[in-house]
Amino acid sequence: MERFLYFDNASTTYPKPEPVYQAMEDANRRLAVNAGRGSYCLAKEAFQLIEATREEICRMVNGNPIAEAVLTPSATIACNQVLGGIGWKHEDVVYVTPFEHNAVMRVLFHLQKTYGFTVEELAVHPESLEMDKEKIKYQFLKNPPTALVMAHVSNVTGYAIPWEEIAKLAESSHPTVIVDGSQALGLLPVQLKNQNVDFYIFAGHKTLYGPLGIGGYVNNRGKRLNPVLFGGTGSDSLNMELDLGDVKGYEPGSMNIVSAAGLYAAIRDLPQAEMVRRLQEEQRLRSWLAGQLGRIPGVILYPPVSHGATGILSLNIEGYQAQDVGALLDEEYHIAVRTGYHCAPLVHKYLKDREYGGTVRVSLGRFTTEKELGQLIGALEEIAMDR
């Protein structure tokens, strides 16, 4: 296969660190049994690996002493379990940011049709797309939230939402607070201890640099969810009711031990100091990229342009549809980017990108180099000159 440049890390980080591949190879060959479902030593060892992975996730988010990590096949499944497990009422008011992914919005849309609750969008400054905290205060006074759902990082613009501050603004209403950290955990520091956050959702295959096939959520304050998935848990098998006394009641079915091994290895490969360095490097490269692209006539950059974001940058080129730019980059330059609306339905009215069919999204990662970005800049400049 001809070498290509990869700038779709917001979708899934690629490649993975070598210890992740090694751990998955080892687990697939030596430990791919049903974790915790048997009394034999391999089943116990697999179970211990699952438990160790939970502990590492809770450590990473600095959760409360009672925090528990539930492992799921993906962050989307986690969103379904968390949002679907809340005991909704018709009079509930749910606030979301304009940056939410359809893993959140489509679940809420379905539940809203079922229960009839209200969904409100948190206010932003229309030019900078930063959260408008003064207007949000007014929104909460006028219509107090019973639930607050916030992305930690926008998968379209890279904007890091100040979710701690917004959660604090709502604390007098005691809402259920859910943070979608799919684009954040492993890149940005997370401190859940003593925060009024109930659930923090994560994706193994994004900024954690683990494999596909595993994600989950941290239950930070011990709230019990109604079950959404049902099936075998390997215990109390004559009882037709799920035992929701611990996390295993929320994990029916056989656990993906191979992906868990990869995720565990990815987390162990990520000391705190290295995480800080990676974030700084992503921000430096993004700022440099934005500065270079801003000099090219016809290139449109979307906020935030130069600061306050992780390594995700959205752009368009005048005279082209976003998908056409992506196709040219792929076919002519062997460069992979993402185009379209990125499963984020609310933010595009602010970006005013409908005439382009969404945006061209460039997302950096741990292995992105300045030299590679230079090649991308050259390719985009040639495309813009040909318009």
C-alpha cells in the first residue's frame, strides 16, 4: 500500500503506540477467554485485566472514591446507556452545547419523542463560538436544568468547552451532569473529584490511543441508571432480573478482552507529563497550521483559529464543496482528511458552512509532524490556486 498522510485522528487515532499492538496480539493468542465467567486461571487473569483497566480509567479522571468505570463496546453505546438509563419525566429540561455529537443528539431526540421533555441549546458568542456564560446564567435562571449534557471537546472545531464552569453555574438546580469526553480523555486533564459531574463518557480509540471496540463511562457519584441492555453477566444466572449492584450488571455479554488489553496498554503508555507535552505540541502545530493556511487566498478557517483548541481545525476552500477537497487530497496527494458535517448537527448553523456541504476537518495526533503538515499546506494551496 502506498504511504499516505493521516489527518483524521478525531475520528480514530492512527497509528497506535506499539505497546497497544503488542498487548492485543498477546491477549488474542493467550488470554482471549470469557473474562470472569469461569473458575479456571485464564478466566481469572482476564477478569483481573478488566478490573485493572477500570482502575486506570478512574485514576485518569481523578474520580470520587465511589467512582466506577463501566466498559462498553464504544462511546456511542455508553451514551445510549447513560442517557437511556435516566428516569426521564415530561417536565424535564435538558441543556446541550451546540457542539454535541449525534451519539448524544440522536439519543436525546429519540427519548424526547418518547417522554416529551424539553431540549435547550446553551448560548455561545456567535463570532468566536465560545460559550456565553452570562447568557447561560440567564438561561438557567429562566428555565432551570434537570440535566446538562456537554462535550468536553468539539469534534468539529477542537474547542475545549469549559464544562466545569458551566456545571457550577447550574449547581443550584442539582441537574444530572453528563460530559462526553470522547475527544478529550488522554489529551486534556480531567478532574472529577468533588465536581458535580455524574457521568463522564470516553472512547478508547480516540485520544486515549487504544483500539476500536471499547469505550465506556465513569459513574462519578453513584447514581443508579435503569438498564438499557440485558443478558448474561456470568453470575446469579437463575435470576431473570439483572443485578445492578455493581458495574457488571451494566455489562451483559462477553467482554472484549482483546480491546481491553489494548486500552490498558495505551493508558499505561501515557504518563501525566507526557499527556501535557502532547497537548502542548498539538496546540503548537495547530496554531502554526492555522497561521500558514490563513495566508492562502480562498481558504476559509473556522473559529477558534489560533488558540484555545486541541489539534482539530475545520476549513473550506472557496469554489469547492468540502467533499471535493477531500477527494482531491486523497486521489492526488494521498492525504486523508474528514469532510462533511462530522455527526455534529447543531454547530453548522454558526459556521454557516451549508453551502460547502460542511467542512474539511484536519485533526492532528501524537504522530503528526510539521513536515507532514507542510505537505498538506502545499496541497491545499495548489487546490485553492486552481479554483
